Amino acid sequence: MRTIFVLFDSLNRSALGAYGGTEVATPNFDRFAALGVAFDTHYVGSMPCMPARRDLHTGRLNFMHRSWGPMEPYDRSFVRQLSQAGVHTHLVSDHLHYFEDGGHGFHTKFDSYDFIRGQEYDPWVALVQPPVERIRSQFDPRHYNTETPDKHLQHAINRQRMEEEEQMPGPRCFASAFRFLDDNRTADDWFLMLECFDPHEPFHAPERFKDTYRTGYEGRILDWPHYERVAESPEEIDEIRANYAALVAMCDEYFGRLLDYLDTHGMWEDTCLVLGTDHGFLLSEHGWWGKARMPYYEEISHIPLVVHHPAHTAQAGTRRDALTQTTDLMPTFLEVHGLDVPGEARATSLWRVVEDPKARPRDAAVFGVFSGPIGVTDGQHVLYHYPPDIFSEGLVEYTLAPNHMTEPFTPEELRTARLAPAFDFTQGIPLLAIDATAEAKRPPNNDGIGFDDLGTRLYDLVADPAQQNPIRDDDIQSRLEAAMIADLQRHDTPEEFYRWYGLHHRSSEGRIP
């Protein structure tokens, strides 16, 4: 069996026609939904980027144990399991976070990989004296600060090497994937993960895609909104949204080329194809840009997923309403290649749901960001549970790889380290327990910001799908809280986590000596 997993970053469910989207034409994503099985109630787990990928690799949530960070030495990645079983694994990605302090250990699980340079603030183009005046004339200073060097300026510098479409990271990712397929399509037993950072911000698309979504805006480039409350004019909001739409349209076309390739070479009969994302992105909905800082509204947490397996072609074009999560992809891929799922995984293969539309892997899905609100949904209601004081200390990071997003833990943090007993997923290995200080450089604190739009709230997703009016219903809230606590217990959540969030459960002995 061969597997192709296409992961687009920040691909909003509402952007796809197959999920009811109307603002962007997505004929190829919709075409694939007609060939596979679309999941209608699919949710994130841990967020944002690297925590989501750790969920994907290990089949369990991790946001209750540590923040954004590398793969841990005790983590059992499904990619490594495939490799050890003789399935060649290959990664094509322009995701620069893999090559930062807080992202190592993911790409090295693959037998081979191709890193495509230049995306976002990848330190790729080295210009000691960048053309600051030219950049200033092109880019809006609200999105691109030219006064002091920062990651937005680095991206503007990188774009000096992207004058043609084929020089852009997204198209280059697909070109690399097609080279892999040209070399290996007649072979068996391989897993290809094609991971494109697009349509993640900055929303930089070729002009031919932008032509369809012209707004009449004539100002400087606005395509990289900060994770802040919306303060732009209606015309500027439309322009930012149009730039995202153009980038989604580009992703759709290139994904269509992959579908064409499978058609041309007759690969559908022995190739599994999965299309997914890590999380969504607020594009002015709820008065916000971005993710992670605010409640994890549906635009962020409710994500698309479409799967095709040659053994289930009779299900082509059908949909599933079972509640599923990112973690479920790990046992799904292992099952495709006939491998057992490790005992520490807390997820269910999606093929069970494909085979039986009435199957229900879970009654509730729990998701979140370390030290942020905890989300829990049963598919009809969603609760965003906040701690009594989100700015208080008392949480602990458990790790053997103490790195934040772009730098190691500080000496001040490391001085609080002590040895803690093993968890049920650490293969008997004790961990460092390090105090999670309020000022630590973990998302969203790493950019000098923190959580906002605070306060526990409950929504009825059936009566109020746009989440405009929170409701009060003690019975529903209690039921969701109980489901949340049950899932936290299944993930061997540390004792202080419950206390910090004001959650009541049957206490056991704490882990900190």
C-alpha cells in the first residue's frame, strides 16, 4: 500500500465548497470530496503548529503536559513505526518551524525529507543591506515593520527571490512531491507527507490567483495580520480576506494537479490519499485576526478532513458526522499499512468510521493550547473553559527537551527543574518538571502578547453556528465539563493542572516531589 498525506496549514473549513464555502472557488478540493469520504465533525487537538503535529505523530493530546516544543525522546511517532516496518517514509515541507529550537525531531523521523526554503520568516535570503526603501514602498508598515529587523521584514526580503510562481515555496513543494512520485510510483510500501505551509499567513499568492479576488484596494500590501483585534477599515479587511482567498485558490489548483497525476498513472487502486490541516484562522470573524489568543471559535477548531482508501471506493462521495480529531490520523495511517497502534495512543482509526457510519469513536472532543482555555465539544455544543486566573502561576511543563518556539528555556526557568515520575506515555522514563512562568516565551507569549477575550462561555452550535450569542445552561455545561475531565484523566493529566483550571475530580497523589 502507498499513502499520500497532504497537510495544508491553516486551511479553513469555510473556505472549501465541499463544506459549504462560497467565497473561494475550490473545484479540486470539492472534486476530492466526491472521490473520498468527508468528515463533518472533525476537530483539532493540541494547538498551534508543533503541538498539533505532536498529536498527529503520537495519537494523543499533549497540551496538558507541555507547551510548543520538539518531539520528546520517549514519543513513539507513527512515522518511525512505519519506517521500522519497512515502509519508506518521505516528507516534503516548507514548514520552517521544523528547523527551529522548538520544532526539532519531527522531520528526522522520516527516512528522507526535502525542506523547501523561503516560507514566512525562514532565514533564507541573506542581505546585509536589504532594499528597505523599496520594501517600505511596497508593504504596509502595519504588517511589515522596516524600522527594526523582525520576522516580517525577513519575509519581505525572501520575496525578492520569488518573482515567478515556480519560485514560491508552495509550488516548489508540489514540484518536489512530483519528483518523488516520478521516482517511486511503481514501488510499493511508502508514505509521502506533502506538507505545505500555505495558506498560513503571510497570504502571498501569485498574481494570476489574485486577479479573481481583486477588491479595488490600491494601498500597500496587507497580507500578514497580527494576532490582534480587528482595527482595519472595511476595505482593508476585504483586501486581507481576498489575499487569503487567492492563496487557498492556489492550493486548490496544485492539489488538483496531484489528483490529475493519480488519474494519469492509475494510482487510485493502490494508493490512500488523505487531505487535512492543523487548525483554522480567524479572518475578522468575532472581531479578531489569527488564532490561539482568543476562544478557539469554530473557525479555528472545526477543521476539514477528506480521506480516500481503495478498499472503500463504495463510500466515495459520502460524509460522516462522527466526532473525530487530529489524533485519529495516527492509528489511521498505521492501520493502512497493517501495523498495531501503541498502547499509549488515545485515538481511533478513521477506517472504523468509514466502514460504519454509525460508529462513534468519542462522545466529546477536547482541545486547547497549553495555559490557555480548554475547549470541549459534543458536536452540538461547545464550551471554552477558562481558569479562575489565567495570569497566575502554578502550571508545570513536563519535558526532556526544554525548548520554546525559537529558543531554549531560560536559565531562570531551568533552575526550577526537578525530576518527576513517569507518565503512562513516557515508557517508564521520568521527566523534568519545570515551572511554567507567566512570562515564558511560549505561544502566544512569545510575541509579547498573551491570551485575551477572556471568560468561560458556552455555545449552541446548532441554533447559533456563527457563535454570536453564548448561552447559560448548567446541565449542558456540567456534562461537557465531566466529559472534559474524563478525557484529561485518560491522558494522565498532572494533578496541578486540574487545580489551576479550577476543575474538581477525584484526586490522586501529585507528581511533584
